[in-house]
Amino acid sequence: MIEFIQTTDFSQSQRLFHGRGHAYENLSHVNVDWLAPVILITLYQEVEAQWLVEQVNTLRKLTEKCKSIQVQYRCRKFAPCELLWGEDISAIHAIEHDLKYHISLGKAQNSGLFLDMRNGREWVKKHSDNKRVLNLFSYTCAFSVAAIAGGASKVVNIDMSKSSLAKGRENHRLNQQDLSQVIFEGVDIFKSYGRLKKHGPYQLLISDPPSFQKGSVNIERDYKKIIRRLPELMSENSDVLLCLNSPDLDENFLLNEVANECPECVFQYKIDTPEVFKEAHQGKGLKCLYFVYKPSL
């Protein structure tokens, strides 16, 4: 049985239990998220039906705001969702730091918002005022929404998936943000540096790449290609946020790549993930490192 901490603030989207960090014995196959009014259990291996019934009985008691408990089987083909209790809800407006994001359950493997990046989005919101922002691998543009909310003058979103960018556009509309300040470029980053440069120079760059996408991205091989281009893209004394979610690469990988490819980028500090994302082994979870580009050094 999973022991859930009684969370008092159910107004915010959040992870309730993070088993994938291997910090809890025999539960590395389970995550549980709160996406109001839905509690979503994500399973990476099959479980007994009675075990799920027991979890539902516990989860129903966490908050009266819960209207639905669902399970997503990431261990099955196409990662299907199944209703376990309550209303059949598939479309949600998740709330985080007073911003809203479209969430779709049951239509894709990922719902549209990565909860481990919550602190990173808050950091971007606080550090975007009057800046031109480049958001690489933008997915559904959550960083872009946070940047515009923080006063960014312009955000350029780059992603190969035009459908993800379309969802990003809707996220901006959901928050009633001015789309004239936002650019969406559905291009391959590694083949389109000219398109990136024409909107610059930038005062803040965010890079949150997938670890691997067949035929397009192998981040262990490709991250250096982005880092070595920073002098062409950035203003002096600009902010650079480099993220890495590969369990096989730790933060030293990023630090070494920066030291080799762009030593003018000076490491400042690491942005931690929310406390619930416990990891049994340091360096396995999300890494989010903040640098300042100082070419005069």
C-alpha cells in the first residue's frame, strides 16, 4: 500500500507520489499525479486488480475536490487510460502558479505538462521580465506561457512537432496572453539555426530536450551542437537554462559539455525539482542548470 502525504493545497497540479525514483521499495513502477479534478495513477508494469482497488479507496479520501480516479498503463501498447472511479474526464485545465495548461488524458503517452519541471517554470516566470526568450524543444510551450506571464517581450518556441506547437498556442490563449509576442517555429533545431538567429539575440535561452527521439535526437551526441551555437544566439550577460532528463547522464555531463563547447557560459546554480520527486540514486532524475553567458571573460 502506498502511503500518501496529506497535501493541503489541492488548488495546484502536482505529483502526489513518485515511485519512479526507486526511493520506495517495490513501488518503482508507480506514479500518482493530481490534475484537478482527476487523480491519475501511472503504471509502468502490470499490477493486481485488488491492489488498484485498495489505492482507489485511499486516494478518494485525500480531497473532496477529486471527481475522477484513472490509471494510465504505460506498460501497454499506446499507453491507454482506464477509469477506475468517478466521472470519465479527459480534458482538464491544470493550474500551476496561477497559470493554466490544457491536459488531455487517454489520447497520448504524455498529458501535456511535465510536473517535475514545476520549479523550472516558476524560475522562468521570475527571470523573464523584458527579455527576448528562446525556448528550444518547446513541446506544448509551458515555459513560454510562464515567460510571457513574467513579462517577456518576445518568446520564440522551437519544436519539430507542429501539433505540440498548436497546443502551445492554445495554452497561451487559455491564459489570455498576447500572441503577437509569441513565435512558433515547427522546425528541426539542428537544421534551422538561421531561423533561430533571425529572431535574436536572446537574453534567456531554455533547452529542455528529450533524451532520445528516433531519427532526430540523441542528446548524448547532440547536446554539444546546441551549446557550441550559444555565442551566435545570445546577448552578453544573458541567462541560459540547460535541462537534462536522461537517467543515464548526470549533471556532470552538462557541465563538461559546456566547459568544452562554450566556456564563456559560467555555471551559477542548480534548480531543484519539487521535493516529492525523490531519487534513490543522485543524478538519475531531472537536471536543470542555470548558466550566465559572459563572452567578455
